[in-house]
Amino acid sequence: MKPTELDRLDQSLVQALMIDGRAPFSRLAEVLDVSDQTVVRRYRRMRTTGLLRVVGLPLGPRVGLLESWLRVQCAPDAALAVAGALARRPDIAWVQLASGGTEIHCMTKARSRRERDVLLLDKLPSTRRVTGISAHTILRTFMGGPEAWFGLDVLGPDQVAALARPVGEPRPRERYALDEAELALLGVLGQDGRAGYPELARASGLSESTARRRLDRLRELGAVYFDVETVPGVLGYEAEATLMITAAPARLAEVGAALATHPEVPFAAAVTGSANLLAVVVCRDTDALYTYLTERIGAVEGVQQVEVIPTLRNIKRAGMLVEGGRLVDPPPAP
């Protein structure tokens, strides 16, 4: 097993940011029992070297984004080029190369049905060397998004409790319409979730105090969440796979809830299609993946069938490109 590139303090900082991506450095230092300067230095090193990125993202169902997971089959000599083209699209947040290098997995976040249909019905079918497409609508997310992944477990319970944001009033279920200023805020936060309020104010045309209040309100309403993105190998996870799981319909919610308790699963959702659950799994190595499949998944009541699709290469993660195992900014949109 390849050792992690991050020591225990680095990992503690990563987990702390997973709990609250915008916690002040002084608060992080207090919880981790180190100096402010140490936290700032560690964070800046990890960010500038592409090991970590905090991002602020809209919660798709809450703000009206249409989220779909696509499986795109390509001729072997075209898969990388097609994956690269998909990664350059701003409406596609995740791109992976899988299944022997002939299949691309990607997550789309379209702002309208027309935008989604243009991609599925016009753009992809007319792309040279694409041989097949299947689209799976995300119906319900069990793990991922605002639900922090707990596979990284280096903080103590008291440290976790100290960083957890207080639970507010129940969030309204109706869709929230982002205005132009809020879209501008998200444009900045999607590249740097810890961007300062002066930068957010300049991008949105708001005053700093208004930008702060607006962002606080978006978080309270559950329209925006903060995530920490890394490449799994950075944390020592060398085996990554996508599982397409078929569960008995009456047990779908139960199986999805069970997946959400597995530390190996950073993302799990109910989807449309012949398999009704999608799970992304990260394990230390292939032996650990085998153990997970036989002992964890095998013990979940209601699972009828599992397709395991190994990930060969990450091309794009949470809107950022992956090059040489590092996160880099995408080129500016044309």
C-alpha cells in the first residue's frame, strides 16, 4: 500500500475542514491544539500543491439543478479525448475513466431540462467515436453533498463536536431560486470555498457585510454547502470503484441508509435504471475492496445484485481538473 502523503496533523486539518470548510483558521488551530501559523502554513501548502481544495457548491435539488450520472461508452482510442472534452464543460462536475478505458462516468448538473437534453440528445450522440450512452437521474442522495464523509477518522469526538455547526430550524422544502449576485458568489466559491468577503463582494457587486449575510443565509437555507475535495490516493486510498447495486424496491431506502454508514462510501444515491443504487467506494487497496464487497455489502439485507466498475483515472472532481494526481483549476470558460 502506498503511504498517505499527509501526516496526522494534515489529516486532522482535512477532517476539520470537512466538518466546516469556512471555519476561521484561529478556530481550527484551537481545536487542533496548534498555532494559527501552523494551520495556515499547512493549509496553504496542501492547497497550492493541489492536495486539497475547499469548495462551496449549490445543493442541486434545493436550487433546481437537474443531476444525472452518465455512462458513456467510447472506442478505446477516443476515451481520453472525449473525457477531456466533457471535463471542460462547466455543467459537468465529475469525470472518471473506467471499465478498461472504454467507459466514461460523469455527473451532470444542468440548470434546465433544455440544457440537459441538448447534452444527452445532441452533443454526446453526435460526438465522434461515442458508441453508447446511458443516463441515470439522481433521485435521492444518502451520502455526499452536505453529508460529510466520515471515512477519515482522526479527530476525537470532542473535536468533532467543537467544529460542528449548530442545527438550525427545519429547512423549507420548496426550491430556492438563486439570483445573479448569489450565482456570482458561487462562481468564486466553486474555485475557492475559503475566499474572503472582499473577493466575494467584488465578484457579486455587494458590500462585504451584505455578501457575508447573503452567504450565511444560503447556508442556513441549505442552498449551499462546503466540501473538501482531494484525490483519494493522497489519503492512501488506492482502490476506487463505482458500484451499481440492485436492491429490492421495498428495501431501497434501507439499503441506501446502510451504505451511508459505511466509511468506505463517500457518495451513495438512489438512481433511475435497472440498478437502483449508485455508490462510490474508496478502499486502501484491492484486498480491502474485496473485503468490503464480501463482508460489508454482502451483509446488507435487500441487496440483490452488484456490478463493480473500477476507476482507472480521475479526470475532474467537483469542478476541478486532475493532473498528475493533483487538483488544478480548469481553464476559463470561453
